[in-house]
Amino acid sequence: MSHAVFRTMSGTDATLERFAWLGDGLAAAVWHRSTEEALTEYRQPGHHTLSCYLGGGYSVEREGLPGQYGAPQRLCSLPDWHESEWVVRGQLRMLHVYFMPEHFTQRAVAELDREPRELTLQDRTYFENAKLVQLCGDLLQQPWDDADQLLRANEITHEALSELLHSQSMSKPGLRLRGGLAPLVRRRLHEYIEAHLDQNITLGMLAQLACMSEFHLARMFRISFGMPPSAWIAARRIERARGLLRAGRLPLQQVAEACGYADLSHFTHRFSEAVGAPPGRYRQLTTSAASIAL
């Protein structure tokens, strides 16, 4: 397991109740701990962690924040760059969700009209957020035993990351942006791509729209969007397909056409490769989960 917070927890007296890789490099773990008193330290783990207290924690506090204690439904967001020391006492049960900085910020362009390189996760201890607590509860209730269950858990986790982005993101301290696209040009390119996902989009078209050479546009696009134009367009097509399939109205052929795929076979291959399930199965799982939630 490559996540440093997981390794640190594994080196304590904590018991791992559940663990799963959720797809897309996301992971979740449920820990139980009972100790008279112990010190746990995290030092720039290199990945983000969302922690949700499930039980106990009433005597757990973070060094430097005296008098603030954990409790069920309290949350902590631990960014990749943070350092912290925790005094752990008594009983504690918690959910950890582990994810990389790019999982968090790659949605910044589409959801916040910000560049991924501008943002990071806040370092927050014992905050409250009803939507995040609900999503953590949904993740816990979901079995993690087979591909279909992990697919649903993956969807829940991505929704939680989106809520984190909107409620717990911050500008990177001391950031001085260099290179990249002007905000107006970035916005224009994003809007053009979103409006033309059902069509063939070439680097030349985007370069003309940005009034740049293809070579210069490719370099600046990667800086501002966090990935090359082709990868961004492919990711946005998959995201549109997810939304159309969750809505459950269009035939699969029409979903493929609306997302710019040459044919249903090509769409099925690309979607399965990206999501881990073919479009029809994905629709069945997500629509049934939505009906149960209602």
C-alpha cells in the first residue's frame, strides 16, 4: 500500500477492519483503535486523506489545537503537504479515504473555473459537513467485495471529492502562476469543448480558437488544464457519458453519438476501459442505486 497515512496507521495499534482499492487510484479503509494514550504523526504524506469519525474519539486531539476533540460525524481533511501530531486516547473508529492531489484538482476547471495548479485541499481538523458525512455513510453501507459494488463505491467517492473541492479547497500558499493560458482563453476553450463533445475536435481547431500555434497551445493547455488536450477531451466525453447513463433515458447508441464516439463498439470499449464496467451495466447499477436512495 503506497499511501503514507495508511502505512502510518498500520504501524500503530490500530486494527484494519476493511480496505479496498475503489478504482482510479482511490482507496478507502475503516480503522478501529483502542489505546490508553499514544502519539501518531503524519509528515507530508504526498497524498490527501479525508477522515470521518464513526465512533468514539472523544479524547483524541491534535497537537497545537488544545481543547478540540473528535466525535462521531466529525471530519478532518489532511492534504498531501500537511504535518500533524495526534494524541490518541480511548476508543476510536474512523473511515479514511485516500486520494492523490490530481484526483482533487482535475475537476477544478469544469466545476470552479479555476486551474488545477491553483488549488489544494485545506488542512482542517474536526469540521462538520452534512453532505460529506452522508456520502461517507453511503460508502460504508456499500459492500466492497466485487466489481459492481466497487463501481458504486467509486461513484460515491468521486461525489465526495467534488463536495470537498467546493467546500474545502484553497489557493496554494505562496503560489505564483507562470505560463499557461489566460483565464479568458482557458474558459473559451473549456466552453467550446463542452459544446462540441459530439463532434471531432482537433488541436488545430483549439489553436485557432486560442490564436496560438498548435505547438504553443498544446504546451499551455497542459499547464492550465493539468493534462494534454486529447486526454482532457477523452475525460470530458467519459464524464458526459456517465451523466447521460445515470439519467437513464437515451439508448446507448444515442449516448455514444452525443459523446462523440464513432460507433457503439468504440464507445463500449472506451467506457469500459475508463470506468471498469460496460455502459449498459453502469446504467443498471447507477439507476438502481438511485431508485433505492429515493
